[in-house]
Amino acid sequence: MFAKRVSIEQVEEGNELAPKFDAEGLLPCVTTAADSGEVLMLGYMNEEALKRTIATGEAHYYSRSRKVLWHKGATSGLVQKVVELRIDDDQDAVWLRVRVEGDASCHVGYRSCFYRSVPTGAAAAQGDAAVALTFEESEKAFDPKAVYGDAPNPTIL
């Protein structure tokens, strides 16, 4: 399914998919909402996740913390249907534009995994105090405990 990388010209200007996975065998993947352009999440794909995403038209990722392939929405029902899949100029990053059944993508229950903003410049100047985050989403799209139970998130700490 993937071409062998043979030249800069082939990778940057050619029409063959020749992804460059990093030392751990992964590609970063930015996922946005197809209609609004809102950034929903940043995930990673290994070769199998990219192949399954292409074959099924639904987003598959590789969990770095759990070290497993996962089909987004298999547990929660928040399946990401791929509207468009793009690869960057040197083919080492992927961008998915998706529509989400259930209109949320974050396992914490928010629509986007990027639900908090970080102040910058003068607004961030607080001496040695921790930077205070601002919640940009005030309500969760779903109750994660109802979907996932009380199991702790293995990606935290």
C-alpha cells in the first residue's frame, strides 16, 4: 500500500504515498472537525492504523501509553468518519478532517481535546506561580463515567 521512499522529489512532489514513520514507528495526526475546522485532537498512527483508516474511512490511532491500536469510537460510539485525509509535504504527519457521530472526541467528555487555553505574554506573567488555564468549553458533550466507567485514564501521570 505504501511506496518505498526513493527521493526527495518523489516524496515532496510525487503522487505516491510513502509515509515516514518516526523511530517508534509513528506519525503524528492532527484531527479537525470537517465542518467547523475546530481542532479535535492530536493522535498518532502506526502503519496499521494508517492502513485501517484508509481502508475503512474511519479513524484508527495507535495509543502510545497503552501500546495498542484503537478504533476511535469503538467503546464510546464517538466514531470519527473521515471526510478527507491529507499528508504533509515530507509525508511525516497526517491531517484528518472528520465528522464525529455524537459530536465529541475527547475522552474527558468535551467536544475537543483542546478545551483549555494558556495565557501568553503579559497575561502569563505570574512570577513563579503556575500558569492558570482558562476553560474554553463550559459543558461536557457526554459523561465519561457513564461511557468508560470509573477506570483511571492510563495516559495520565
